[in-house]
Amino acid sequence: MHIYLGSDHGGYQMKEGLKTWLSANSYEFTDLGCFSEESVDYPDYAKEVAEKILENPGSLGVLVCGTGLGMSMVANKVPGVRAAMCTNEFMAEMAREHNDAQIICFGGRVTPQDLAEKMLEKFLKNEFSGEERHKRRIEKFES
């Protein structure tokens, strides 16, 4: 599995910490930016990560902005992408298991780094359950 990361200036520090965590846990990833704390527009990075997820089936994404809200809103506007703004480990687990989310979103200014790492671990280690009720609900996203 390949992971694509993106952030704006408000999520830059958290993204850098998550890259360290990913490397330490032997995950392959690509950082699509931003590359400093200089002010940037989060929609540019959310769209790029969402498009990479669609181009590379089986890949996952991580988006970080100040609150995680803007990133999740933009990513979810890309048809075929399901991005989950998570604030606890259970949400991260269910995002994959029940909603088959391909992208997890964090708030770099509102979430502690250690919690983001725990949520990312749950997100990456869980898979979609494939249960019929969840498939049916996900199909309704697209209609």
C-alpha cells in the first residue's frame, strides 16, 4: 500500500511528524506538500491527494490542515473519494471498516501528535469489512 500525504501550513508540522512515524513503521509514502509553514491554499493539496488516490487503486491518503475540516470538505468533493475527518481512534477504525474511506484528515492545530499517530495506525491497519449493508450504503454516496 502506498500513502499520499498533503497539508497546508497549519498542518505542516503534524505532517512532518507523521512522515517520521510512517518511516519508522516501514510504510511507503509520497509527500505532495506543502513543504514549509508559509501560507498556502489547502484545496490545492486536498485535490492533489484525492486525485492520486483515484489514480492508484489500493493507495491511501493523509491530509492535515489546521482543523482537518477544510481538507475533508475538499477531498469529499472529488467523485469517488471518501475522506474522513477523525478525532479519535474509534472514528479512524470505523472510517476504514464501515465507510471504506481512502483518506484520513487531521487537524494539526487541534489534535495532539501522538493521538494522530494512533489514529493513523488504526486507519492503516483496518480494512473495509465488505459487509453487504456497508457496501449498499457506500453505493448510495455515488448516486
